[in-house]
Amino acid sequence: MSSTVEASAVRVRGRRRDRSSHRVVHVVLAVGALLMIAPFLLELLISVETFAEATSVPLTLFPEVWQWSNYMDVFSAMPFRQMLVNTVLMTLARTIGQLVFCSLAGYAFARLRFRGQGLVFGLFLSVLMVPSQLFLIPQYEIIHGLNLLNSLPGLFLPGIFSAFGTFLMRQFFMQLPREIQEAAYIDGAGPFQTFWRVLLPLARPGLIALAIMVIMWSWNDLLWPLVVNTDPESMPVSAGLASLQGQFLTNYPVLMAGSVMASLPLIIIFIAFQRHFIEGIAFSATKG
């Protein structure tokens, strides 16, 4: 009887420890979430303040009168609609391009055998160790030679392929059982048919993970659009918002209002495809 009581007491103490540890974890996660969302909340509050409130010391967190007109001022300060269209088209073109070319290259390095394969793949990986700023001038010269400055193709063409995307897709294809490829060959499928009909559908989590990264990188890309496009009608939103920062004076409420509107599409996409995003990132972490 005493042993039964002691065992019950041990179980009760164990449950209490588990509950207390869960509370600590929840508190830590809540604090971390608050720290992550704090910059966006501050951006949202500044976007509805007056210029005097946004530049006051100490900073005014809550405006006396919410200035929703700042959002309309964004459209008069720059061609926001056209810039948003440019951003969407640039992001779609880069994402589709990398999904196509990086998956093909990754399949070739993972599943095909050709002379100099290791050397070529090593050269691809060496590109990851070179700062992207070093490619800026050669890429600009190429786009200038093609007469694509201040154009939409000039924005997305250098970004339709990446060494990282090739490496990521190669890792996914290498994780797939080789017996599937051999069975496809036995059934008479060629290398491209095996890639398109058999292996590519199985690499869907890798494609999702790559698409997530490309969308985020393209939407926030700033340096290349500032270099290749000087016409406001040809700029994406990121470059347009940078142009709102003056040398001596910056209208921070209007700038923050534009930043909020530029962030909304990504937030909506994330909410709509949250489950797929998490699955893709988790799969890339375990398989990559």
C-alpha cells in the first residue's frame, strides 16, 4: 500500500515539474515572439503619426490623431502601384526561373554521370564563397550591353539562377532512392522523362523551400534594382522606398506607411501557405 502511494506521489510531482517547465517554455517563446514582432508594431504606429510625433525625443508611441492620410501620401510621393507590379513580376520571374534551372542542374549533378562532374560542381560551390557584390559590375555590363537598363528583364535576368539553389536541389535529389530511377529506366523512360514525371514530383518539399527563399530574397532585393534601374517607373518597391529617404529630411511616417503596404503581400502569402512553408523548411533542414 505504501509503495502505491509513493508511486502516485512521484507521478504527481513529475506532472507538476512538466507543467512548470512548459510554463517556462511558453514564457520564453512569448517573449521571443514579442521581440520579433516589436519592430513591425513600431513601424505600424509610426506610419499613422505626424512628422513631429515621429521625430520627437523621446519617441511618441501612440499618436493623438491617427494619420491614415500618410498611406495616401505614398501614392503621391512615388508611383507605388507600378512599383508594386514591377516587384511582383520580378519576384515571379526569378522564382520560376530558379525552380526550373536549379532543379534541372541539381538533377544533373545528383543523378547523371558525366566527365568532370566533380570539378564542375566544385566550381558551382566556389561561387557561394564569393561576395555577391563582386558580380555587380560584370552583371551591369552584360545588362547594359543587351540594352536592358531601366527594364523589367534587367531586374530579373541575373536572378533566375543561383548556385545555392542548385546545391539545395541536388541534396534533395540525392536523398531519393535510386531504385525509383532504375525502375523508370526499366520501364523505358529517358533521363528527362525520369526527371519530369518521377523524381521532380517527389522533390516537391525542396521546390517549396527554394521558392520560399527566392521570394523573400527577390521581394527585399535593393542593391541590384538601385544600380540597374534609375527610372522610378521601372523600380521595384524596395528601391522606391529607398528613394524616399532624403539627404537632409526624411518623411518617416510616409516611409513607414509605404513599408507596411510593401510588407502586406508577403504576410498574406505566408498566412495562406503557412503549412506548406513550414513543411518545406523542415524538410530542407532534415534532408539538406
